[in-house]
Amino acid sequence: MTAKYDALAERYEEIFFYVADLGRQLIDFADPPPGARVLDIGAGRGAVARAALARGCLVTAVDASAGMVAHLAADYPDLTVHRMDAAALDFPDGSFDLVTAGFVVQVLDDPGAILADVRRLLSPSGMVALSLETQTVGRLGWLHDLNAEFFAVPDAPAGPGPMTHAQLDGLLAEAGFTAVERISVEMPRTLPDGPALWDWLADRGLADSVARLTPDRATEFRTRFLGHAETMRVTGGITLEFAATLHRARRTP
């Protein structure tokens, strides 16, 4: 997993176009005062951390990717930066007033255990603030079907599916947080044509999946992909209908 993010470090916020804006919105939602001690978990290229710095917070940023950590340290000298796994947060109890994680919790192996550890790290009445990408098929139903046809493993058991906002609220409550709140945010992006959609998805794993196909199947997949994308373009445009929820909760003594 860390190798993937090392490879994406240079272009991370270009590929994941929404993280910068959602980083600002997450900090606005948490609303920390100047001087607040903030820990940003899975900081990436610093979308959440730099928004907290802009408010005058004292920010510690951690990420498991060496590439991300190197960029954070070089780009934001006012940050305290550590390479650290979210499952092994090596800080004393009560070290922070706010702990944030932007689009991180859904990729953790055991998010409930990590949220319990986050509670340990917070001062009394401290806050946790999280963002969660909520996936929707929308007008890309054709891509869902195409992926199932070309990449599905026969007889493979169905996975648990992506985390929902209700599940995350439940995990926060189970970890001992109170005053759980959330808001929804829409973040659509329009692309000009099928090749642009292909290029954008290639960086998000499509290229790796296609590379595992035989050459004939790879050619067939690309041809059909671009055909569907062109139909989408001329019947309303290619708009990626992304959405997210922002969550905050309190650690009460």
C-alpha cells in the first residue's frame, strides 16, 4: 500500500483533485482555534495540515509513505512531520486537541481500533474530524458493468463494500466519542472526452487492471470504454459525481 502512495506522491493532489478543497472544508468544520495542537493522520501532500497551519494551529502530520513524508517536510517547514503508520501512533495520551484524517479511515484495516487510539491521544473535550468519500455510480453505470465483465474473479466472495457514513458514525460512537455530527459535500468534476476519463482513471488503478489482461482483451476493453464514454459525452457530458461526508465528534472525559 505504501509503495502505491510513494508512486503517487508527486501528483497526488492533481489525481485526487478534491482533496485540497475538502481539506479546507474539514478544518472549517472542525473550527480549531489558533494554537490548537493538531494531529493529521495520513496527511498525504498536506491538504488538511496546511489548512490547519493557516489557522495558526500547531500541526503534527504523519503518513506511512516515505514519499509523502519527504514532500511534507520540504513543502511545509512549520509542520512537525513523522513517518508513522495509523495503527501505531506513538504519542503520549492527551497530546492533541484535534485529530484529523482526510479520506483515510475507509482504507484502514481496523478503523475501530484506530479511532479508539485517537480518543486516547485527545485532550479532554478534544475533537476528531474525518472525511469519507461516498461512492456513487451515477451515469458511470456502464463502467461498473464493464469492470465486472473484464475484471471480476469468478466465484469470488463478495466483499463488504465501501464504508458508509452511518457505519463511520457508528464506529465513532463505539470508540467512545459523543456529539457525533456530519455534513455532506458534493464535488463534481467535468472531463472533456473519453481519453481524458481514461487518463484520469488510469492513475487510480485502471492501468494496472488493464495490464493484467491479454493484449486482445485489453484492446477490446479500451475500445468499448471509449465508445461508452463518447456516448456519455454527447448525451449530457462526462461528469464525475463525487461526494463526501465530513464527520466530527468529541472526546468527553
